[in-house]
Amino acid sequence: MKRGLLVLAAAFVLAAAGYLLCPRPELEAAYPQSRAFFDSQGRLLRLTLADDDRYRLHCPLERMEPRLIQATLFYEDKDFYRHPGVDALALARAFWATYIARSRRVGASTIAMQVARLRWRLHTGSLPGKLHQILRALQLTRHYDKDRILEAYLNLAPYGGNIEGIQAASLIYFNKTADRLTLPEALTLAVVPQNPVHRNPATTNGFANLQAARNHLLDRWLRAHPKDCHLNGFFDLPLSVRHPSRLPFQAPHFVNHLDAELLPTKCRIIHTTLDLHRQQTVEALVRAHIARHASEGLHNAAVLVLDRRSMALKAMVGSADFFDDAIFGQVNGTAARRSPGSALKPFVYALAMDKGLIHPASLMKDAPRRYGGFTPENYDQRFLGPVSAHDALILSRNLPATRLQALLGEPGFQGFLQQAGIGNLKPAEFYGLALCLGGVEVTMLELTSLYAALANGGELRSIRMLADGKDAAEPRRLLSAEASFLTMDILKDNPPPESHRIAAMAHGANQVAWKTGTSHGFRDAWAVGICDGLVVAVWVGNFDGQGNRAFVGRSAAGPLLFEVLAALAPDRGWTVEKDVNFSQLNLRQVDVCALTGELPGKYCRHTKKSGFIPGVSPIRVCSIHRAIPVDTATGRRACMHMPGKTEMRVFEFWPSDLLSIFRTAGIVLKDPPPFGEDCRLDQQATSGLPPSITSPQAGLVAAMNSESTSTRQVPFLAVADGDVRRLYWFVDNRYVGASPPGQPLMWTARSGTFDVRVVDDHGRAASTTLTVEWVR
């Protein structure tokens, strides 16, 4: 007897030690979770499967409908808060009925025991399995309070099929979170875990069994809660339950993008900035646009809609059809790197304004120019000659843009793009001056962010996709507010596509500041627009990179841009100036020469207004219009003004490269007369402007093949003043030949470093250095 007591005491001590020393187990955190994505209005976009192909979504107990918790306890374990995790009396009754009397199989699992079974996937149909379940339940109650165990049960309990946990069940069956369940819905879900196969709400037989079990629970509920008797009628109404196969699959590219971005985090309930209504509107517009233009080879498009004030992304359409494998529909065009064509040009102009190189009316040259081995051309392979910065940007001329990029200096346009967060950038030397023409690949997200910075006064802010704003970084200033406004003020004058011009002229119509882009080889057509509070970007193309001459920004992407803006931005007469507080901007409207954009000299006949940044914009007096003395007897230019013999007449002195374009275009200008024969060369040299050597370029090293005479030719070319007829070239002070302005003189090179000098026929000169190196 004494020995037996000792054995019993030892067993008790061991059991107590085991209970006290048992490790703290993880609960539902041991299982992978789904993610639920909601739009800005709380509408479910998608519920993803967990890694084990189950729908499982953790929900804290305090975010569950209290009546659901009460009904679950009432139905599953009414003494849950009174027993220590195992109900010994219930277990004894069940053991007697099942194994001794063999009358029927009786269950006695408490909620803690069910959590143990679910957590460790136990097989409890045998005595060893049941004992393992009991020990695990005691382990849970050793380390967790009752509320935490109840929370784990409601997050692990089966609710039919591959659905586990009350949050996933509530979202799938009733399209609402667990804290918004009605009493009929709460009682319905409370009875499912006890027999999830036969009470599966998604099957016909299961739903009938489920209603019977719920009605039985309702009778017990009303006896315990008589105050709810007035709700009895609601239980007679048909219960609408959604089948899991009808779960929403909205904004697929957006959800996939965000799901990939959030992979490292534990975020499971994701409230996004997306507006489902706008998303569906844009999707419909994309489908209609593609259908209308399918005969032209337009089969795919992508669109991004951004609220530029809050930087909240409102719609993301990554392709025309997510499920169309023929167009690689699951590729997200808004995150793919593509050539933007000319869509980056506005930022070159804005930077040039900030650096004091130009203002909107500045005269620019749309004329042929060679930069080392790069000779840019225009889309139409024509040249307009003198053109204002305003018109050069609107008309998307390549030559003025590359000239501005060349003048930006350090850190240059590549440095600007790097500061703007454009990814995968190579060194500036890799792109050269093709950078502003689409030589770099960007994503639509990056491009839209840049245009939003333009609309936000030059301040770059992160695009927000999460409603809580935690994905926003600190803003960075890329451009001045003044240059940003002047650039947008130019873009607003870009005429809309032909199909939308009548609507754009309507009373109350919004202004749209927009720019197009067409990549090399007609692979990508772009249109990006700012209107009221929105920035919208449109891309048309093929994900396999196949070109199509129909892929032109203005005609392929522009109409879709204006359709999206018409649908999303109601006409309220918005203008670019509407959101600008001019009292805080360092801007003035100044008179400039209408022809040159420079400050008007006393001989400029016509002026116009231009935006001007005091202390920054260039201050140059117009030099095209000049008054010269003309001999009244001979009509030739005099060396000096002699009243009575000469009179002052105003002529336009255009540089030779622009004069050449005028002549090609058939434009006849009145040339200034030649000097009189009595004018000495030193007298002529004091008037006008000296030549400007464009080839060879200063600092350029020419690498040539020493074995081939034909490849040893170096072109000498210079831009001369409007009164020059002949240019004379010298190498190391030796005369090598003459050429008309605008035409090259070909010089046969030899190895070495040379001083190249040009003198015009009035004695004005310029020089540069040329280095030639032989290669084999």
C-alpha cells in the first residue's frame, strides 16, 4: 500500500512537472494565411489562397461579431470558461457510452481539445489519439488564456471545403468581414464546424442540412435570449450564400503587383487606394478601344490612373484582357519597362528653364546637327528652322530637345532621371543624347510619377497603393514650381486628337496638359495627361515587342487617354492655372520679340508675352533685327552712317543654318545688301557675329582607319551670320579651302592634334582643336 502511494505520488510529481515544463506552442501562426484585398470603399477585390491551397485569414477575437462568439460557445462548449481545457465528466460519459455500453459514439471534445486537433492535425478516433489530444489541450491551457484559445479555434475551424476560419468563411459566403455578420448569418456559421462536410454552405445537400442545424440552434438561442424573439422573422427569409467559385477577381494586375510587393510582410487584410468603380470603367474603355481598332493591329493596351493630389493609385489596367494568352494578357504593362519615346521631353524643357537656358518663347533651332557619331532626326524627317521652345515641345521636335539635353551640364538628364527614381539606369555615356528621345526604358508607374511631380509643382512623391499611406516615402524636389508650371502651361496647348477636338472646345470643358510618345520602330505608343486632380497614362503596343506603324502616340494612345479623362474627370472648366497660387511663384509675364523670343531691341517690330523666371530665365536682346547704314546712291551697305548719303534700314540677320532651311522650304527673305567696295575688311569685321564651328566638335577625338583614304575625311562646317557668303578654312594657319555657309568642306586628315580656324568673308573668325588618332 505504501509502495503504491509512493508510485502514485511520483506519477503526480512527474505529471505536474510535465505540465509546468511543457513548451509554449505556436497556434494558428503555424499555418499559412490568405490575403484579402479591398478597394478604397471596402469592396473585396480578391481573396487569395494560402500556400496550402486553403482559404484562411486570421481575425482577432475583438473583431468578430459578439453574437457569433456566443453562438459558437453555446453550440460547441457552453462550459468553456469553467473547465480547465478538458471536461472530465463529459469525457467519462463519452467513454462509458462509446466503449462500455457501446450504445452510440459520443463526443466530448472541448474547444481547447478541438484547437489541439486542428493545430496538430491529430487523428482522435482511437484511445491513443484521444489521449494525445487531451495532453495537447492541457498544454494549450497551460500557456494561453481562454480568449486566446477561443480566437485560435475560430481561426482554425473548418467551414466547408477548403475554407478555414471565420474571417475567410464570412468573406466568402456573405461578402463581409466577421464583425458585420447578422444574427442569422452568425448562427449559420456557428453550426458548420461541427460537421463541415454535411453542412457545407456551398453544396445543395449541405445547405439543407445546415439550415436544419441552424434552426435547432435558433430554438435554443431564443430560449436563452428571449429579447431576440422579434428577429425570428428574419430566419424565414432566404439566406443568400455565395459559392467560393464566385469570389471576385477584380483588378488582377493591381492585386498581383501588390501581392508581390507585400510578400515580405505579414499584412493579411489589405485596404488599398484603388477605386473599383473607376477600375471597371477604365477596363471597359480599354476593351472598347481595342475592339474599334483591332483591324489596325491594336490588340493590347495598359492604363494607369493616379490621384495626383494624394498620390493614390485609382485604377491599374495592365493589359486589354488578363485571360488572353495570345496577347500575354497576364503581363502587367504598367510595371513593364518600355521605351517612352518623346514622353520624357517635357522634363528636358523644364530642366532647361530651371538652368536659365530658355523660357517658353525662346527661339530654338530645328536644324540638322551632328553630335559625334549621333545625328538626330525628326519623326517626319523634316526641319522647321527657327521655332519657339513652346512650339518645339508641342510639335515634339527632336533636334531642339537633343540640343537642350546637350546644354544641361552635370548631372545632366541622366542624373535627373536617377534622382527621380527611374530604375535600371545605365551610365549617361551609354545613352548619349538619345536619352530624351526614348533611349531609356521606364515603367508606366515611373512615368506617371514624373508627370505627377510636374503637376505638383516639381515635387516628386511616391505613388500610394495602400490606404494607410505607409508606402509613401519623403517627397523630393526635382524641379522648381515655376518651371513646372511653365511646362504644364505649354502642354495644355497641345491640341487634342482629332476625334476629341469638338468636345475639347465645348463650354466648361477641362484643359488637358498632355504629351505623347512613340518609340523607335513603332513598338510603343504613349499618351500621358494631367487634368484636374488626375494623371492618366496610356500605352498601346505588343508585349513581344513587335512593331506596328499604327503605334503612334497621338493616334493610337491619345484618343483612349481623352476617353478615360472624359469618363473620370467631369467637365468643370478646370485649367492649369486653377491650382496655382501665383503670389507664391517667382514668375512674371514679360514682352519679348515675337520672332526670336529674346528681349526686344529697338528694331523689333512685334512683341508678345512670355512667362519669365526673374533671376533665372536668359536675358538676351534680340540680335536678328539690326539696323545698318545703306548708301542711298548704290544700295550697298556702308561702313558707317553718314547723314545725307546713307539711311538706316532694318534687316533680319538669320544664321546660315536657318537660312538654308528657309530656302529649302521656299521662304524668300530679304537679304542684307553686301558691303560697298570702299569698306575695308577690318571695318566689316567689327559688325555682326562671328562664325560658330559645329564640326569638328571641340574636344572630340576622331578615330580613323589609316589604311583607307576614303574614311580619313573630316567635315569642316560652321554656322555663319546672315550676311556671310563664303567661309575660309585653315589648319595650323595653313589655308585648306573654302565653302559656302551650311556646306561642309571635306579635309583629308592625318594623325595629330590640329588648330582648326574659320574666317568668314567679312574677317570674323572662330577656332577649335581637332585630335586625330589612327586605328587598325
